[in-house]
Amino acid sequence: MTLHERVYSPNYGGALTVVGVQNDEVALSSDGVYWISDWHAGPEADEAVYVERLSAGRRIFHGWVDKASRRIVQSG
């Protein structure tokens, strides 16, 4: 996968954008903006953004990040 490529996510039920590529790991988000693999602290913004991380083509993380801080608010 390449940066900014759109990829369908069955888990999300829609397309995600590749926002980070490193070795065999790929980060994707529903709004096309990179996110931070750290927990959000404090009040949350009104919106959350769906994200996934893939390694060797398999999903290893999925969840939601705060739209403002870009940090994780829920993971699965």
C-alpha cells in the first residue's frame, strides 16, 4: 500500500486512507489524517475518527481517536 491510497475496510464498512507506511506496517484513518498511538486524556472533541493499523496485511489494531488530539479514545 502507498501513502494516501484508499482501502476498503470490512470492519468499518467503508474506505480508509493510508496515512502512514513503515516496513510492513500501515496506518489508516477514515478522515485521511495521521493519528497517535497513545491514549487521549482530558475532555473529548465532539467527533471521533475510526482508525486501523495493519501488519503484513492483517489488522492488528482498530479503534477510534479524538478528532482534535488524534489520540485513542476507544480500541478493539
